[in-house]
Amino acid sequence: MTAATTESILSIMSERSSVRKYDPSVKISKEELKEILELTGKAPSAWNLQHWKFMVFHSDESKERLLPIAYNQSQITESSAVVAILGDLEANKNTDKVYNPLVSAGFMKEEIKDTLAGQIHGAYQNPVFARDAAFSNASLAAMQLMLTAKAKGYDTCAIGGFNASQLSETFKIENRYIPVMLITIGKAAKPAHQSSRISIDELSTFL
């Protein structure tokens, strides 16, 4: 990795902030949204099970339907798109999909896959583990989405203020998936609010 690349990555991380006022005239194509989601899907996840699903509200009609569920926040309809990040409560069902290609290609031995599968299915007998894993791993993807969007020149905001049960009911989300957050994407119409950060010395313990 070159120094210029490192500087660019660090700049994106430093410059990303939560934008709540978007230019409603800016459109993002479905193709560009898919590119963002492809890179988002490269986020790390436990056992590489990719515990996420993305529901993209791209049309004006879908965003209007989402608006009351998100407590009528204007950014929902002013943004170019909204992505609902859903956590997978049954990510263990992805085991064969993730590992079979590796076995077929000779990158993993069958017995290693079987051992991992046993660990995964054992862990998923605990519904608390499954829920925690859905939230933590889907959140890794959410952060990757926001950084990817920033790298492509777009702004974002993560939203926790919405009615999760109403979202699932209205848009017929399978019980397998749990809404984690909404992320608006678009071009800022005004700068983000100024914010401060707690001293890293207060938030860190070195052992």
C-alpha cells in the first residue's frame, strides 16, 4: 500500500460525518448502489458467514412508505437512497454456501469444513448468541457501507430511530432477519453538525 493510498483512506475516515440534510435532486443509479453494496459485502464477519441482508429504498415511492416508519425524518425522502441493514439470525444456514466452494477448489479440506460446521451449528443453538452475532456483524457491514459511500463522494447517516417491527411488517421481512439500522445516502445540502469526540485517553485502557 502506497503512502498516497494510506493518506486517502485516512482522509475518508476523518472526513466522514453524519449528514441529515440532502440535496433531493441528486440521484444515484442502481448500478452505483450495487457497486457500493459489493464493496460493503467485503466486510469481515464471524466464520465469514456474512450475517447481513440489504434492503434498498431507491424509488421515491418506497422512501415515502418508509418515511412514517422512520418517524417522518426528512432525510428519508431527501436522500438519494436508504439502505436498511438487516442482521441474519440464522447465518449458520450460510455454512455450506460459504465453505463448499473452498472445498471444491482445494483451499479447504472436507474435515476442516465439517469441524467448522459443527462449531457454527453448536453456537447457533443459543438464540442470544445468534441475535448478538446478527447485530455485531451487520454493524461491521454498515460501517463499511458508509466509508465506501464516502470514498465515492457521497454522504451518509446511520439511523437508529425507526420502528423496527413496523418495518418488518410493512415490507414483509422474513423472521430470519432483524432490522439493525437505516443508512441514508446522498449529497449533502448543508454541512454536518459540528461534533466533538471524547478524549481517547478516557476511552482507552492499555494493559
